Amino acid sequence: MTALALTAGKTAPDWAWPLDDASWDRDPQLSAEERAVLAQAGPQLLHPSWLTRAERGALARLLGQLEQVRSCLWIPDKAGHHRWVDYQVVGMLLARTAEAGSAWWGWDQSALTRVIGPDAQEWSRQWPAQVSRACRPRLLAYAYLLGAPMDEALFLSFERLRLARTVFGPEIVDREVDTVYRLLRSWSYCLDTAGSRAVRTLVAHAMLLNHSPLLADMDASLLERLRQAVHSTGRASGDLHSLQRALAALGRCEPPVARNETLLAELRAQRWTDVPAPWAEMASRWFDTSTLSRNVRLAYRQELARMGPGAGCRAPADHRARPVDEGDLRGLGGNGGPDADRRLCRTQRRPRRVRRPGVSLHQGRCAHRQPRVLP
């Protein structure tokens, strides 16, 4: 397993940020010419193809950066409508720039959230009906590559795997996701079901948070950010355990702690001050030697701790206390054998039927049926 993981980690492909934005003018303040053109264009900003050549020249600083971003985004095959979607996205950014009076680098996170919309309903209320719904994830991809301040919680309302493929490219994203899946399949993880998309989504979410699709760039701090993002939705984060195991095998972080290890440590550290020593010793011996699963043993061990103060000694007729012996835990599997475990988990049996004189069990069970009369 380790050799496979190390080999997969060493063959990580090289990757660089797709945009050469070192020469960009990131001044959020608009020039006088840009302000005049944006104010004069008005509703035509939602259709940038309608701008004249002079207006395009005045907005060259903004349109040039948006054109570079458009050229870096991945467009799926047989999707000719994406060019029209890109035109609409550019128009929406220019329209909001005219309203805010500054470029997107001067916006705060709340302003960009209002532009993209916290959900699809809010998006439909603030934009005209002719604006395609496909513009919403495309607009988030534009803002991501432009480096505009955005709230990372926006990723949770989108299909993160498709967004990562759009920003970083499908080849490198699929290659890194397949690396994680090969490791998990080698550990007998069942990933060929509909629920296996959760791990892919977490890997894509980690890529977006890290601004890099490479597994070699991920670390423990990134996993902590991802865990906080998942917990903010109120959903279970069990798939983070699988992702952390894969990253630990690649040498990017420490392996995860077993899910029950924390609870087990708390139970072991519990002070049994009110429990007699013989009872505590027998309960611990049963917990260490029982063949039941750990979850079941933890539950019964907690019950034994509660029963300890009342079962630690008995009060016979002569009022002399007698300490507990091994027989007191016989029904709880004190000897640790499989027979005792079966007695511990045995459920209540169904009562046996009593045969009435002259009536068979079959007749008693089917007495409500009418006898069949032959012609």
C-alpha cells in the first residue's frame, strides 16, 4: 500500500497558475473615461458585443483581463452556447462595476455574493429573465480567476467537481481524483456506488480552497479548513476520514485518528471513584477480551460503570458485605468467551406456541379461514 502511495505521489504532474496576471493594472478606481463610457452604455453593458470600437478602447483595461480569463476557462465539447454565456458574464461584471463605481478588486465579499447570489432564487430575482442560468457558475469561475474577494462558502452551493474542471482543466483534476480513488480502492473502499461522489466533491473542494489542483500542495491546514466548511452545512464529514487517509499515504499530513478512539480515550480516563476495584477490574478484563465489536463494548462498558456502585457489594441476611466475584459478571461475559458474548447480545425470544388438545398448530394458525367446500 505504501509503495503504491509513494509512487503515486512522486508522479504528480507539474502545474502552474493559468493566468499571467503580473502585468495587470489592479487599481480599483475607475478612470474618468471609463466612468463616462459605463454611464453612457447603460443597459447595453449586458450585451458587450453591442459596444462600439471607441467604447471598447476606453474599457480596454477591464475587457482585456476578462478576455484572458475567458481563454483560460475550460469549455466542454459540443457546448457552443458557452460563448454567449461568456458575453453575458462580462456584461454583468461591467454592469455591477458601473453601479459600484469601482472595479471588482475593490469589492468586498458581500458585494460579490450579491452579484453571484447566495442561491438560484436570489439570482433569478436580481437579473433579467433573458440572462441564462448557466451564467451563475460561470460568473463564479470568472471571479475566482480574477482574484476578487469572495466568500468561500459560495462553493458549497455549486457542483464543485465541475467548477474545478472548469477552472483547472479536466485532465489534471481527473488525474488527481483518480489517484485518490486508486488508493481507496486498494484499501477495499466501495467507490462504485452513487454515494461515492462525495469523495470526489471533497477533493474538488480542497482544490478550490487551495487554489491548486495538485495533491502535493495539500496539507493538514487545508483539511482543517475543509472540515470547518463541511461542518458549517450541518452535514456528516465521514468522507473526510477517507480523504485524510489517502493524503497521509501520500505523505501530505498525519493519518486520521480512529473515529472511536476519542470516545475510547474518554471512557478509559473516566474516574471510577465510586466503583469498587473488583468490579472495575472485571469490567476492564471483559472489555479487553470480549469478541464483540468495539462500539458494542463501549456501550456496555458505560452501563457497567453506572451499575458499579450498586453492584459492588451485597448485603446478605447477616449484614456482612460480600465482594463481587467472577460469577456476578457471568451473564455479562466476564470470562470473555464467545458464549458469554452471545448471552450478552441475546434478544428476547418469541414465546413458544402451546398446542391445544385436539387442535394442530396449523389449524390454530389458520382457524380464521373458511373451509373449502368441494362441489
